[in-house]
Amino acid sequence: MSFVFVWMLAALALFAAMLALMEIGARAGKRRIERDPEGARAGTAAAEGAVFALLGLLIAFTFSSAAQRFDTRRTLVVSEVNAIGTGWLRVDALPEFEREELRQGFRDYLDARIEVYLAVPDMAAVKSALARAAELQSALWSRAAAACERSGASQHAMLLLPALNEMFDLATERTAAAEMHTAEVVYGLLFVLALGCALLAGFAMAATSRRSWTHRVAFAAIISLTVYTIFDLDYPRLGVMRVNALDHLMVELRESMN
């Protein structure tokens, strides 16, 4: 079962639950109005306002955080491609007899980095590809350090080794960024608040003589779609909105290394 399908089911379940709770709230409100027509709504506005404001703040916080992480992941893709490309070009600074072995190390390393993201969502394959990339990192660094030492020119090390260091740092940053998501407890609170607000909204609508399905459906749909969008942004290699569109940059760089 795909992650998109699971998230859609969760959003649809939230939508249906909100509609049901609005109906329950409306019926509870009508019974209270029948028992106490004058004081049925006394003192409820402040509580409702506080809960709705909290829901709005939580949605704004989670949406903003997820969107920021999405943009960061896209930026890191470009940064890593640039860093690998820079390192590849700086190999030319070494003596010609040292270049081919290092260039093959770059090719192997980039193949492993591409494999990491092609393996998603198979986490076992992702971990295997990450382990292979880490081994190739170590091998590439050792080759580069030895080549710079043999060349006898300090500028070779000053050019090549910092580029490799940046490559490896960005790989670590991308791995860390892929593991950063909104805490599950926050999503749980978001669902609870959405359902609570649906109940309060239904209670507030009890004073009307006819049900306003337009307002009910619109309210539930907007909240459900927003929650789904937050999910989708937070997992950009599993949902509809993906950073995969930038993976072609790494593939194109690899093709240019042939």
C-alpha cells in the first residue's frame, strides 16, 4: 500500500469524523437551547475562540516547518551536486598519472549516492546504499590524501581535500534532513484539535433553524486538505510533491563523468 494512499485515507477519515462531530455538536447544542434558551450560548465564545486560535497556530506552525524542510532538502540536492562537481574538476590540478584512480573513485561514489535515493521507500536498500557510500567516502579520501602527498605540492591538498570534505558534509546533511519530520505527538494533537473544533463548530451552528452543509463540508474539507498537504511536504520522497525532480542533476553530473 503506497504512502500517498495511506495519507489520503487518513485525510478522508478526518473529513468524515469532522462532519460527524459537527452533527453531534449541533444536536447537543439544540438540546441545550431547548433546556435553556437564554443562557445556552453564555460564556462559550471565549472558549471556542481560544481552541480555534490554537488550531490555527498549530496548522501555521506545522505547515511552515514542513515547507521550510522541503525547501531545505531541495537546496541540499543542488549544493551536493555542486560540491561533487567542484571536487571532480579539482582532480585536474593533480599530476596526470594520479587522476584516473581518483576519477573512478568519484564515479563509484556518485553511483552510490544516486542509488541511495533510487532505493526509497525500501529502507533496507537505502541503508545498504548509505553504508556503501560511506565506505567509498573513506576510500576516496584516502586516495586523495595519498595522491596529494605524492605530488609534493601543498596547493593540491589545499584545493582538493576541502572540496571532498564539503562533499561528505553535504551527504551527511542530506541524510539528516531526510530523517527530520514533525513529531508524531504534534500530528496527534493536530487531529485532536481539528476534531474538537468540529464539535464546537457544530455546537455553535445549533442556533440556526437549518443545517448549513456548505459551511460544514467546506470547513472539514479545508482542514483535511491542509493536514494532508503537511504530511505530503514532510515526506517529499513518498508523497505527491517530491524533491525527486532534482535528482536528474546528479544523474546528469554522473553522465558528464564518462
